[in-house]
Amino acid sequence: MKADATTTPTPASLAARLGHRASGAIWRRARSGNGLWLAAAFVASGLRLLVRWSRREREVVYRSELAPGEQLAIRVVSPTGDRDAHASEQG
């Protein structure tokens, strides 16, 4: 993803690019035959896979465009549906 005048890279995208470049550099050194770099390359690749697999998929529940003057109210409901306990905590 290239940044242009209208977009600013996020810290997450910068970290991802840095991790990708670092992983590539480690693999280049590992191919030179050094066992320590080979082990580091496997660990780095394993960590990248764990991060990729552990990402939570975001689900779009509702999408609509608001016209000028319209409002949107967001309500959070507990996953268990236990609203009485939440209301008593707020006092």
C-alpha cells in the first residue's frame, strides 16, 4: 500500500511493513548457511503466522448512508443478554 497526499499510513501498517522487511532480511541471512539465522527465520515466520491466524474477523452487521440531518444511535448489548446486572452496576 503506497501512501499518497490524501492518506497517512497507520502505525499498524507501518509495523506490518517493517515486520515484512525484517523477515525478508532474516531469511536472506538464513540462506547463507548460518544456523542461528535459520532458527531466527523460522521463529519470525511462525510469529507472523500466529498473528495472521489470530486476527479476529470483523463482521459488518448494518450499513447505511445517512442523509443530512439524520442521526444514528448506537446501543451496546452484553453478549449474555444480562441487562439487569449491567443496570445495577451503574447504580
